[in-house]
Amino acid sequence: MKYKTLGDSDLNISAICLGSMTWGTQNTEAEAHQQMDYAVERGVNIFDTAEMYPTTPMGEETQGRTEEHIGSWFKKSGKRGQVMIATKVTGDGPRYIHDGVPISPKKIRLALDGSLRRLQTDTIDLYQLHWPNRGSYHFRQWSRFDPTAQAREQTLDHMREVLFALQKHIDQGKIRAIGLSNESCWGTSKFLQIAKENRLPRVVSIQNEYSLLNRLYDLDLAELSHHENVGLLAFSPLAAGLLSGKYAQGALPAGSRRTMNDDLSGRLSSYSQPALDQYLAIAQKHGIDPAQMALAFCISRPFMASTIIGATSMEQLKTNLGAADLALSAEVIEEINQVYRHYPVPM
């Protein structure tokens, strides 16, 4: 396993991060513990979660259960010191989470204390804003994204008060570093600017979707990552399982996410299918497991801090972790780039 320092923090994190959003619905507590045990044995030293998890499906009765499963593993294993934990405060959304209000200093305080309690820990290593109050083009909203409704000064004031609030929790020892999620280049740059001007905590990471089928990060955000030392934590690197090949030829494995969400939140469509077929064909041609090819590609990107994997079975987890040892040949990379030129935004 390879490791990289996250931004200007003191967090030295593994190239693969263990995601958790299935724990508490698709996976039992015992299965979650088994996954954590195995991942740590293989060198993974960071888990990613959120106060709203699990999400497959998402519901009031299960909200927070994922953090509880991680907390019980910390207590049972005694390995809290070996693993960094990343979690998130929910933005404007589900009414059963803090009445669905937008992110504010009060909401951060309540959400952070709830996460600390469920995780049975005193400190969150990386605390992230799950999505911006002003809206986002992520999750396939780019075709109708309209920033003209945003109030610039109100947005900047919000960023400033959030950073002051996070500084307070850092001073109290509850947070070590901060990150964003589902953010834009402009939003991230403004957080960085405000932090510099006011000597407030600096964002060290952005958690956005990234995969062979979703490479929006390759443009402005890649440039920002390079110049500002802000790493990407890539979620959905297998495009909700599409790039593993498990849905090929119309297959529908029992218990898979497609049994609950047919188009995988817009990822599976007439636009993505041709590109998907070609990526799977490259893996088959070169005798590479398709999931490992997709993950190894993500891990190789220069802006990548850590690639977040998720699994509902130990077999999937073992396959995914195997990507840490895979280096793609120049020939495979060139064939991937050829597909990308034909299908730059297939989702």
C-alpha cells in the first residue's frame, strides 16, 4: 500500500480509503467489522463515512447507523490509533437530519458532537462539508446547473462563518483537518482565499465523484489540486459498480444496488453504456479484472489523495484492494484515453 500526505495536514493516508455507506443496510454490523479488519490488515488506514449514512437505501430509521458500526469496531478492536476517520456534516436536505437546515455553525456543532458520540471517539481526523449550501452541479446536475441564482456576498459570508466555526472545533481538539465534498473549483478557491486572509483552517481535500465514466475533475479542479495542494478523495470510482462488469449483458445480481436503484442515480443510461462497454472490453483484452483496472486508473492520477472503495461482500473487497498493487501499462492507458476522447462526459 502506498501513502500520501493530505494537503498541508499531518494526515498520511493510504492510496485506498475504505468507504462505508452500505454498512447498516446492505451490510450487517458483523460484516462491516469483517471488512474493516481485512482492510486494515492490507494497509488501509482511513475510513470514510457521513452522519447521513447508510444510503442504500437511505432512511430516518437507519441514519447514523454506519457511524455506530465504525464506533463499535473501534471499541472492539482497540485500533482507533491505527485508523483515521473522515466524516461529513449533511447539507440542506433530508428533513429527518437536523430538520434539513443548511450548513451553519450551529449545525456543525450538533452534527460533529453526534458523529463523535456514534463513532466513540474524541477526534475526527477529516471533517467534510457534504455539499455546498448554494447548490452543486454534481450527481448529474451539470446540464441544468445555474449559478446565476447564487448570492455572492452571502455565500462568502457563509464560508467565512463556517471556517471560524471549524477553527473553534479544531482548537478544542475535536477536528484535525477539514475538507469539502461535491464542490466546484470556484467554491474551493474561495474557501482557500478566505482561510488565508483570516488565518483560518485550510481545506486539504475535496471529495468528488471520479471514475473512468466521470472525469470532470480532470479540468479546472485538477489544476487547483496541483497548485494549491488540495487532494481528491474520489467516491464512486467504479460508477456504482458499473465498471466492475457485474451488470454486463443485463445481469442483476441479488442484493446489488441496481435492485434498489435501477439506473444507479443516472449513471446507467444510453449515454454511458457505449463508453462502459469499451472500457470493459479493454480490461478483457488485456486480461485485467475490470474493477481493478478502473481503480488502478484512479489511483494513478496525479491529483489523487485516496480512492474510496466500497463493497458489499468480502470477495468484492479483496478484488478492489488488489488494485493497490496494479500498475497499468502505457498501452492500456492509451486505449483508455482513446475511449475518453470519444466519450468525455458519458454520464
